[in-house]
Amino acid sequence: MTVVLKLGGSVVTEKETPETVDDEALAAAADAVAASDHDVVVIHGGGSFGHHHAAEYGVSTTEGTHDVAGVQAIHGAMTRLNSRIVTALTERGVPAVPVHPFSAADRGADGTLTLPTGQVRTLLSEGFVPVLHGDLVAHAGEGATVLSGDELVVELAPAVDADRVGVCSTVPGVLDEDGAVIDRIEAFEDAAAALGGSDATDVSGGMAAKVRALLELESPASVFGPDALSAFLDGDAPGTTIEADR
Ligand code: IPE
């Protein structure tokens, strides 16, 4: 069973304090991955490592920078977080290895992402747990822009033929207008009211963009909170299941 797991940046970092890992939360997440016997690809977000540097240099998924100091600050912070996560996993016996998307991916002038995935597939089949992260990406005409962890999920799930996709975030699932977890989403309309309507544009990777992207995948996806990570890896479908009705 192959699982693609995204750990939201706010799950493993203290979002308000720059470059600070939430050690307890990271330990709990690493314990859960260590207890799983699936082939896992881990993708983590930026939290307090990526986002404040990106904001400082005015970089988003569409607005880039040519400032090398900005590139070093943003990419450097993400590699530091990646190293902390890889270390937490290896300390628990997980054969985790870092994969840095900035070294391999690029965006065309129209924003189209090209991400080589051969090394992730080979690492998986050789028994490793590749650990990728939201990063910067070379972007034609823009310099370097942000590559979000959610974009990586969408590219990697089909590339590794994932059986399941998990998005662990700080909320327990996709919430309806009353704040209750929506059990199952089979079409965007199922959650449109809660997510701000089907016209909502969302370039920053909020929940509407996540739901749209996950509906495109062949594999079923779950959006759940940190407390449900072990249950997800054990095969349960906690939080919200997102699977297009085809
Ligand atoms: C952001 O990745 C990466 C950078 C800011 C460089 P994500 O967008 O996936 O991060 P989270 O999960 O929202 O923190």
C-alpha cells in the first residue's frame, strides 16, 4: 500500500514564532509514521519556516523574486525544517531521505509545473521514505516562486500510484458552515457553500483550492487533524474523505 502524506506546516511548527518546530507535535507525527508499515511519501509544508521569509520578500506561487538573498532565506529555511523532520523520522527507525524540489522542478511562464518524479519512485521501490517539502521553484519570467506542498501532493500521488492520500492539517477536516466536519465530498458543490462558493479563487492554498485539487486525483484523499494521523495510517478514513464520483 502506497500512501502520500502531507503534513501541514502549522502542524509541525509554531506558526507565530519564526523558524520554530513544535517538538511535541513533530514527535507525535514521526511516531505515527514509524508505526506504519506502508510505503509512505511524506510532504511537509512551510509553517513558520517558509511563510514569513516568503512574505518578507513578497514571494507567492505567482509573484516571484530574482533576489538571491530571498531565495536563500526561503529555500534555506525549508531545508532546515526538512532536516528536522528527516531527523525525527530516522531517530525512530524510518528510512527517511530528503528530496528538495527546488533542485529539480520548474514552472513555465504560464505557471505550468514540471516536476521530475523518477527519483521519488525509485527511492520508494528501494525501501526509502522520501521526504519532500513546499519550496521555491524556478519560474520562467518570475525568477523563483513558491511551490506549495499541496501542488506536490497533486503531482506525486499519480506518479507513485498512491492508494491513499492524507492531508494532515490543523483542522479536523473540511468544515461546513456550522463548523462541523463534512464526512464525504464527491463534487465541489458538496462543500461550495462552506468554502465560499464555486467561484472562490484561492491561490494561496486554502481549503477551497485543496478540495478542488484533491477531487482531481484518482486516489481517495482524507483531510484530518493531527490527532487522527495514526488512525489514517492504520487504514481508517478520519475527517473528510474526498473522492470524485466518476
Ligand atoms: C509553503 O508550503 C512553502 C513555502 C512558503 C516556501 P505550503 O504552502 O505547503 O505550507 P503550509 O502547509 O501551508 O505551511
